[in-house]
Amino acid sequence: MRLPLLSCCSMHSDSAGEARPRPLARARRSGISPPARRCARAAGILLLASSIACGSSGRGGYARVTIPDGAAFRTAADSLHAEGFISSPWLFRAYARLTGRDRQIRAGTYVLQHGLSWNALVEALRKGQGIERRITIPEGWSLAKIVPELATDLGVPEDSVLAAVRDPALREELGIATPTLEGYLFPDTYIFSYGTQARTAVKELVRHFEEVWKPEWNDRLRELGMSRNEVVTLASIIEKEARLAEERPVISAVYHNRLRIGMPLQADPTIQYALGGHRDRVLYRDLEIDSPYNTYRHTGHPPGPIASPGEASVEAALYPASVPYLYFVADSDGHHEFRTTFKEHRAAIQRIRRERGR
């Protein structure tokens, strides 16, 4: 930043004709106006602050600084001082005020490098540069929701996230034949640093999936005679169906029992996925949709997951309850009624409809 060459002294000549400084206090007595004095004082502060601002902290590495919502610049300056980024909160505030940048700062947790100039620190606070991105992926979200959420929170184009979830190398690592990473972006809360790219974030979500997958689950796959993709697919359906945690293994048992006898899964969430999104009700005409995800028309597993299942649903898919049920229907309070025969199932449906009609 180019600054004017101002001094806090005026000059006059002595008897030898050489110029020497005259204190500003004497200059005031000779008629300098109050606005001029204020200007000189501000310039002096700016010069002093700028000389300090050009220096850097002796520390190295990075540190976190949290700026609460609605915090004043004073709070931000105190936080930066506490973490060793600036030596004088007062001069830092004066520097920001005199350069007209102390009014609007962005709240958040910043990860900043020691040694940044004051100019860089002020710009970071104004523009949110260095703010950690906290992203939560809920259980049961599909890529249709995850992709725009990641794009918005990371501040990257949605196309870049779409490209990342279609990454052939990552899909090959996971051994899946589906065209995307649907089901493998593990639901959790993640913190990404400022500037994280889409592919890096997607790889982290997949890495977390691999981290959660337990080694003993591979042995269980062999016992079940299923691939990991089939189990994750089943887990994603369980995730979409279950409202109560204790019902997950029972819902899993219904699907395992159907697979065992070659009966279609007839899972409504797969129809909704084929239709392109959630529907409050799946209609009879929806069951005719021509899609490999239509589990009313096709037996066995659909091609791949329909959402990201949580650990509990994956475990339920691997370890179903030991029950004989083949049917279930949701009751009005969210729990499911499980039955073994179609006749019993029809009776449960009729009872629930009568109670809803009251």
C-alpha cells in the first residue's frame, strides 16, 4: 500500500541556515486548524499501524480463530491478538478503521496462517477467506440432495461436484458398476478448510465410508453370499423405510426373506428413486415405471444404493432379525406392522385405513 510521506514535525532554519525539526506543538500555536491536526494524527496512526502491519508474527503454522455471529471488529481484533496474529488490537482496529474496512466482517471459524500481513487479515475477515466449511450430510440423503449441498457449502460449481461423484477411479476402487458414488458418501458432519475442491471433499466422504466399514463385515458378506454393493444397496432401502431404530433389523429381515425365496422386494423408496425424488404417496400407476430400480417389476437387488445409509442401517442389512415376516405396512404413528402372510398383511392395511378414517 503506497502511503503519503507525512511527518509529525515541521521544519525551520537555525542561525547556520540548516533546517531542523520544529515540534508539532509549536506548529499548533502558529495557526494549524483542528481538522488539519486530526488529519495529521490519523496519518501518523496509519503510518505507525502500516509499519507494524507489514511485519509478520514470529510464530509459524496455522491457528483457529472464531468470530461469533454479530461480533464487532473489536472482538475480532482481540481474538486475533489472543492467537498471536497481531501485537496490538488497538492499532489493528485503527488500521482497519482508517482504511474503511472495519464495518463488515464475516462470522465463522477461520484457519489462518501466522505471518499474514494486517492487510491480508482484514481482507480475510471481510471476505470470509479461511473460514472452515461445516457440512452435514444426513442419513438417507441421495446424491440429488448431497450434490447441491456440497456445491453451496464449498462455494464450488455444482458441475464440479457431479464430476467428482462420477469419478471412474473412485468407483473402481470401491468395486461398483453403477455410474455414480450413490450410497458411498458417508452421512456425517465434516469440516473442510477454505478453498477445498469438490473432488477432495468427495474423496473424504468416501474415505470415511471405508473407515466405518468394519473388517469383520467382509466375513459376514461371505456368510450371506452377498457383495458389499448389494449390502449397501439393501442398507439404503432400510434407511429410507425405517422410522424407529429398533425396526431396522426387522425391516432387513423382511427383505432378506424375500430375496431368499425369489420374491420381489416391492420397496416403495426404490420407486421414488426411479421417479426422481420423494413422493408423499406412491400410486399404482407409479409401479409401472420402466426402470431397473423398480423392485415391483424386477426381483433381486436394484443396481445400486438409492441413498447414503448410516452405520446402523448397514449393520441391520448385514445382521437381520430372526423373524419370518414377508410384509410390513406403516402405521399412522410411524411404526410398522409386520406380518407373515398376505392375508394378515391385507387385514393390517384395512385396520390402519379404518383408524385413519376416524
